[in-house]
Amino acid sequence: MLCYPAILEKDPETGTVMVSFPDIPFAHSVGDDEAEALLNAEAALVTAFEICEEKREAIPISALRQPHGPLTQSCCAATPTIPWYKMIA
């Protein structure tokens, strides 16, 4: 299982929660509330890993860093691409 820090931001106009990943800048998600946003964030991570696999690129490593932004949590994704990462490393 791969885990990455996730930054959650609530949109003041719509009330939706947006999720971004400092270590994977091309992975984003959104939800009507925090729970839905985090659920969608897992799917965004899996999609990001699949894109890396298709491009034959290494999956970005999660850096240990201090939380920053409005709200930081971690999001984990179980994915079958882990063996692929080992193959291209």
C-alpha cells in the first residue's frame, strides 16, 4: 500500500472539498464533503499510478514532510502497480 500526504481545501463558494497531493502534482480529486473527497482521492492516486505505468515512469516516492496548507491528511491506495514500480526501478 502506498500512502501520500493529501491537502484538503474547502471551496468557499461551492462548499466542495478539493484534494491535492504535493508529491503527485497531477493527481487531484473533489467531493461534496471530506469523506467523499478522500474516497475520490484514492481513485485519483490509482489513476496517477496507472498513468505512470503507461508512460513507463516510476511512481513518485512519498517524501516525508511537515504538513502544510489548510488541512493535511494522508491518503493510501492499494494498487497492483507496485510490482511494476520495482521492475522499472
